[in-house]
Amino acid sequence: MNILEFTLKELTGFFRTNFGKGLFHASALYRQIYKTGNPEILSLPEFAASQAFAKKLENRLILAPGQVTDTFREKDLVKFITRLSDGLKIESVLIPMTGRNTLCVSSQAGCRMGCRFCETGRAGLKRNLSISEIIGQVFNARFVLGENIKNIVFMGMGEPFDNFDNVISAVRIMNEQKGFDIALRHITVSTSGLVGGIEALGRLNMKGLRLAVSINAAEDKTRSFLMPVNHAHSLQALKTALKNFPLTRRECFLFEYILIKGLNDSASDAIKLAEYIHPLPVRLNLIPLNPVTGFNYESPCDDDMQRFAEILAGQGIFVIKRWSKGRSVAAGCGQLGLAS
């Protein structure tokens, strides 16, 4: 029994089916694992009268979050490498922010999307991560690195909607009150624009869960060059899916725009982007290109970033400039995969 694969409801059902036990014991085990990181249950008061059951349970209990093999630091930012049971390695990034820590998690080993500005995409897809391998990244951040994680962003290796079921199951486990207790409003799932995944998420109606879209161009020719996914899911199809997505009045989408010198950074590009965004409720993260293997374009200077942001702001777009973090340890946007 891999404990990192279960929501509390699922674990309770497993206990009832296999042991004739229920929520009382399942809750105790869940709290022990997710609040302390310790799989020892024999000393828990809830199991005091059920020692035979506790021993039987311990023999079947698997806690396998993957092994943290390396850490790389740039000031307070930490990238850590996790070796999985089959020897594959994935990367996760702990990003310190004011009053909170954000963990950037991976959903796949590699990625099949093939975005030109992304090191992970250049490696190709090796396989999807299991639920426990996704949850294991949060577990290791808390109990191996000792960090209190407040926010989760699915912006690491892989396309989350290419591993939809496992990602959604992992989100539900992260959100579990007796577990990690991370509110849905503090969890962001980012996609390169898989329309089917956006539609499927919309049908689940998970209020508060945030949706981010890697956009990077507002006309199909440039976006298709940067992101092959655009051949199958055009900008118009993407916008239609977003228009139909069930946001509440106070919610908005997050757009990520990698600014690339001489490719998508002109005043005309900014105007087209603003026109594309309207009337969607969007907060735009403007991110300078990070160096990746085989993509011979340059990052814009600070003045170019500021100019592009001001044009967008003048068109009524809410813009956040994200200056590069983690570039020196290949932990910046698009760089995951270099160290593993």
C-alpha cells in the first residue's frame, strides 16, 4: 500500500475493504504521514487497542517519495533532484517568496511538447509520473529539506494535462485538510495549451484551483514556431476554451509570456497580445528568456522588458515582470533537465 497514492477518503475505503476499519484509523495514519513524515504508527494512541492491526498495516505500508540525490542553490532558491525507483531523475524548485515558499513540481519525466525555449522539451518524454512521485516532491521538500510549502505550481518538467488523471489526484491529496492542507487557491496548474485538458478541468469545477497558460506569442506563426502544440491547438481554439472555462467573478487566468529578443518583443507583439487577451480576465507574467541548449536567441535587456510591460499596461493588461531566478543553477523557467 503506497500511502502517497491515497486521498483520505480513498484510504478510508481501503481500510474498510481490506481490514474492516474506517475513518478513525485512516485519519490517524494520514495525519502521521503528512504532518510528521514519520510512518511509525505503533505508538499512536488511535492504534493502542489495535496493535495486531497496526503491525499488519506497517508490513503493507509503502512510503516511497523518491530519493533526493542533489541540491543546487542560488541564494535562497533551491533546486533538488529526485531519483525515482526506476533510476529516472526529475527536478523540482523551491522558490522563496515574501511570507511563503512556492514549490515548482514536475508532472512528467521529460516532456513531449517540444517547446523550443525549454530544455525539458528537448529531452522528449520518458514517462508520466505516478501520483506518489508527484506527491513525493512535496513530501521531500517538507521532510527532507525542511521547508514549509505554502504554494504549489505545476510548472516543472512535463505538461500537466498530458498526465491529467494523476495530476488531479495529486492536487486532491495536496488539498486534503488532514494532509498537506494546501488550499486550492494556492495551487496552480500550467499548460502549454492543451484544449482538451482545459475543458476537462473546467468540467471538474474545482473552485479556487488556478489555471496558467504558457502563451508566448499572440499570432499563430510565431507561436507554432516556439510551441509545436499550437499546430493542434490554435490560439483561437485556446481562447474559446478559456472563454468557456468556469471562473468565478474574482478569479483570473495566469498567462506566462517568455520574452525573446527579436522574436516576440516588439511593440506590435505587445499590442497583438493585449488584443488577444481582451476580454479574458488575465494576469500576465512577463519572463525573460533563459539560456537553453540549441536555441540561439537572446534574452531582452531590462529596458526592453520595461517597455514591453508598459505597452501592455497601457492597453489595460495587468503585468507582473518576473526577473530571472535560478539561472545560475539551471532552475529558471525552461531550464529544468540540464542537471539530470
